[in-house]
Amino acid sequence: MLGTVLFMGLFVAQWGQFLLGGGTANIGVDYTLYMDATRSWLAGTGFYLPFQLEGPYEILHGVVLYPPTILLLLVPFTFLPAVLWWAIPIALTTWIAIWHRPAPWAWFLMAACLWLPITGVRLLHGNPGIWVTAAVALGTRFAWPSVFVLLKFTLAPFALIGVRHRSWWIALAGLVLVSLLFLPMWLDYLLVVRNGSSGGILYSVTEVPMVAIPAIGWLGRRRR
């Protein structure tokens, strides 16, 4: 119980720190970026920004870096309430963390990852990484959901959490089949990755502490 209170207390404190610090102007900037890109794709004008396809560019905020399969997640949110973008993954991650009943040391490490400023920034901005975190959380209990970590290849090691289960391989096969529907876009994505500079595939390493939160709870679980 003490660990749960500490975890939730730091979560509230993290949000309070950004809100009281004048961070309201940045709430949902990543969410808005990807919603705009999705609506552009639905309108037939492309998912990636034109300059990403034209030549080398610096990887800074405002560029689209996810593979086309992320549209499986993004398209429904073009008509769902924006608040659900945050509420669903946060609720799922918290539920699984509590369900595992982590040991005190695990709660401490989870709280430390949550307290890192970069984690608060990702939450505040509505980065799709919050959904990758939820996929890891669900994967620690049901195995197959961790396949959807592959919606962000740079965090792929976390997808291996459920690899020993048959359901994981079935989900992987399903994801591969669905990915074929986006085959023309994969060529664009490869071009976007090749043209990007300043960090390359390591651009999302700062999201590792956030994504690691449910994995730590799983490793320190007392429920078997």
C-alpha cells in the first residue's frame, strides 16, 4: 500500500510541477502532431512531412517518426475524445502495476522512473510512448499485448516480455499481416529513417525509463 501511495503521489506531483511551472502551453503537443498527421493521411496528403522525404533533416520535435502501423492506434482517436488518449494507457499501466503487488524495492525504482522530468514531459505532451508503456504492462500479464511495442521499433527489446507464449507469436503474425496493408508507406518510412540525423535510432532512448516502469513492477512482483 505504501508503494502504491508513493507511486501515485509522485505521479500527481509530476503533473503539478509542470502545470504550476507554466507547462500548460505544451499539453498535448505530441498528441496534436500525430492527430494532424493522421488526418492528413486520411485526406490523402500523406502521413510523413514532405521535408522528411526530400532529404537529410535533423530529428527535432515536430517530425513524424513512427512506422505506418501506428495508424492502427491513431485513426480511432480522430473521433474519440482526446482525454482517452491519456486516460486509457495510464489506467491500464497503473492497474497492472498494482495487480503484480511489486516488492518495496520495485516500487522505489518505479517511482524513481516516474519522477524523472523526461517521463513527465512525455506524459504531458501525450507522446505515443504512453501507449507503448501500456502494451508492456499488459504484456507482463497476458503476454501477447507486448507485441504492440513494435509500433515503436526503437523500444523493441520490451516486446520480448511475452515471447515464450504461443499467444505472443499469434499476435506477431497478425501484426505482420496487417502491416502488409501499409506496404507502400513502409518505403516512405525507410526513407524517413535514412534521412533523419541527430541521434538516429537512439532518438527515443529517453523514453526507456517510462516504458520500464511496468517491467520493473513485473520483475519485482510478489503475485505468482
